[in-house]
Amino acid sequence: MDHLDTLRRLSRALTDPAHAMTDLVAEATALRELLEHCSTLSTAGGMPVNADASVLDSGLAISPVQAALCALQPYRTIAFIKGLHAAIGTVLRAHERVHVLYAGCGPYALLALPQMALYGEQVGFTLIDVHDESLRHARALVDSFGLGDCVDAWVCADATHHRIDPARPPHVIVSETMNAALRSEPQVAIFRALHAQAPAALLVPERVTVHACLLDPARELSPPVPDASVPFTPPQRDRIDLGPIFTLDSEALAAWCALEGDELPAAAVRVPPFGPAQQARLLTKIDVYGGHRLDDYECSLTVPQRLPGRMPVAPGDTLQFSYRLGSSPGLVCARV
């Protein structure tokens, strides 16, 4: 079996709605190993993995090597591939060809290659990355599978400054340029910039929600490395949900269009009485598209995070959140 046949086989399995994420860890691992084998990028070496990261005016663009290493998280790979496949399928019901803008494609174009293998030239990708090295490796990888005709454009640019051709707006905008609790990386800025130019486009992920909660860290046993043969039973966690404090989706992006400055609004929450072992944390929920989602501990993006500045809280406190834009983006919190 040649590499393209292997890619197609794995892509069919990963996008099959009959298979849950827990059933597909082996296929996600095999996809990563295939891309590593075919790629011109080496993830081995003595340099720190983020040595070639770039600090942009919109946040941290991780290095090509670190972007490649994100493929080590199988649930993350599965959920995003399934979600993008569903979004493309939605558009194909009304259009003969789908234009997908992929911001931050990295050196593997990890989310695009399975779609290219399955849809062929029914889908045309614009692949954007701020690092020329990532684009060079991604182009070589796409060409090695003979899928170059599925790429309409290769763009080396900061996606927040990319200008979309108004005569040919994308049907789908996908970007996975985020960290837990939407801190540090430019996901919010990228979606703001691109959605403003193509407001009718489907977003992948379609919604990222950050909740505040109180939890007991000792009862937050995270799942082991996913293993399809070993079901994971979540522990009896001790939590108090304080509610969503920040949401990134098309509705929020539309509401922010008229806003200027370096801050976006977020919610306030009041802290109820809580137990001595409970601590304040931020939880990230990712709705990728079409019911495919990432929940607590399923990847690095959904691991609970401390409050900004590790601010202590007490019962009766009212916490006002906002989202800071700029080169170090993320939620900020003040006691009011």
C-alpha cells in the first residue's frame, strides 16, 4: 500500500461517524507516524522545541517543531479532523467546491491532509503560516502525497494581517492557534481579523468557552494517555461551576466588530461558599463542529488552569473578567 492509500484509509476511519474518539487512538497515532515518516521536518535535536517561536503583535506563534508535536495528542487530532470534515460536508450540500482558509497550518497541515485525501479537488485550501519553514515542510508533505492540486494558495503571513479576496471569501475558516483558556496564542485575534472579512464562513472550532469553577485538585485525577483498549472512568470530582466567563464564536465576533482598544468584555462571577480543599480554576470547552468536542483533560487545551496571576479568592468575592489583546493575550481578572 502506498502512502496516499494509507492516508486515505486512516482518514476514512478518523472521519467515520460510527467511530467515537476513544475508538480511534490507534488511527490518530498511525496518522502522526505517517506524516513524521513522509515529512522533511525533524523533531529530534538538541534545541528547545520552541526556540523558533515568534512573538507577534497578536500573540505567540509556536515554532514549527512545537506545532508538529501537537500531533502527539490523539483526541485533539481526532476531534479537529472530524469537526473540519463535518463543516466541509455541510458546505458541500450547497456548493460544488469548498474554499477552506487554514490559518496556522504548521509543518504537517495536519487538519487539511485528511480532507484532501478524501475530498480531492472538491476542496481548495488556502494554507497560511507565519513561519516560512512550516510552509516549506507542509508544501513538501502535500506534494509527496500528490495532493498539490488541492491547495489554491500558500501564504506566508501573520494571519491577523491576511487580506481575503472579497470576490472569493472562504466557506470555512479553521485555526488551531490556541492554548488553554485562550492565553498566549493568537486564536482570538486571528478569528477576529478573518471573520470580519468573511462573516458567513463556518468557523472551526465553532465555539470555545472558558468557564470559571471551584474544584478540589486532589479529586481531579486526569485520564491516562488514551488507550482504546482501556476504558477510562472519570473520578468523582468535587466542583462548583461558576459559569461561562468568555466565549469565542461567530456571535461574539459579530458583537465585537465595533469595539476598539486592547480589551474585550467578559463576564463577572460571584464566588459562593466553598470547601477548604477547593481552588478557583478556568476550564476550556471546545466545540469543534457538528457535535465533535474536546472536554476536560482530553488534550493540553482542556486542562484546568489557575486564575490569571494565581489570584486567591474568598467566598463573597465578585470576580470581573476581561480579555486582553496584544502580544500577550489572555483573560485578566479583578476583584470588584
